[in-house]
Amino acid sequence: MPTVLPTVLLTGFEPFGGEPVNPSWEAVRQLDGWECRSHRMAARLMPCVFGTALDALERAVAETDPVALLAVGQAQSRAELSLERVAVNVDDARIPDNAGNRPVDAPVVADGPAAYFASLPVKAMAAALRDAGIPAGLSHSAGSFVCNHLFYGACHLRAVRRPGLRVGFLHIPLAPEQAVRHPGMPSMAIDQVVAGLRIAVDTLLVTAEDRHEPAGTLE
């Protein structure tokens, strides 16, 4: 009998907002099947659609039975790999999703708590990325579009049904081929994002308790 390795689920999003690609999926898909510290990665594509994204996430979790989930999404203004610390219970869409939905001031989960914290060692992961020469830091807002929607939904799934599942979200910059159409916007090569994901996964697998050190902001 072949050994069945525990799974780390990595998710990326389909393109949205008129973009031809989404670097989150272009990076995540390269790690499907990769083995790290006796764990195997499973990559899944998420739709950029409110509600439907949570259905897809639940199916992916049921299929892969992961011990950890790192969701990845594109954030046009980010200049570094941003490890999200907080998911909030609000959908407030500045633009429509890929199905034309544009919720305003709606909860992700009715009667859910106002917010959840990531359960991955985000400070340790950010530090490991910086030590490897990859720009990285913590973020205290995942926005109010489908990225935050998925992040909150994953945290809620952990809270109500899968307490052993460790959950986090990583925002990444545009790919260079996208940034050329958005003058002044930062970018990061997909290869560097993939290298960063390998470091992030390796760190979360060896870190049971996050670092206790300042990482807050003044604004």
C-alpha cells in the first residue's frame, strides 16, 4: 500500500476584473503534488464569485481532507507577499464579481462573528520570506471582495466543523505582464511567488506556535 501523505490545500483564483490571468492560480498550480516535510500539496482553482467560491472551497476541503489551507489571491496595490491576519464578516464589492454580483454591506455568514484571525503562523512565515530575500509582511485587511469572502468562509468552516484545520490567506502582487497595463502598480514575477509559497508552506509545517513580536501598524 502506498503511503498516504497528509495534505496542504493551496487555492488560487480565476482571473477577474478584466485581467487575462490571475497570478495566484498561475503560482499555486505549479505546486500541485509537491511534497514538503512528508506532506503533499493539492492545488485547487476557486471561482471569483461570492457564494460559489465557498461552495468550491467546501468541495476542495472534503476531497483533500487537508491539515492546513493557504488561500492565495491577487491584490493590485500590494508590493510584497502579504500574509493576512484578519478576515471580516462583510461583503462590500466595489466591482462586480465574475457572475455580476455586487453585494453591499452584506455578511459573509449570517450571524457569524465579526471577524476571525488566521490560524497559520503568519509572523514566522513573513520573517522566513524576508530572510530569504523575498519582500513580505503582515496585512490587517484582506479587503471586502471575494478574497476576504473566501478567507472568512474558510475560517468559519474551521470554527464550526474542522477545528484541526489551520487556515490562512496570502495576497500577492500583479504579475509583470499585468503591471505593464497598470502604470505605477508594483509587480512580482510568478517564479518568485512560487519560491515564496514554498518557503511559506515549509515554515507553517515546522512552526506550531507563531512568533510573539511586534508587527502592528500605526495607520
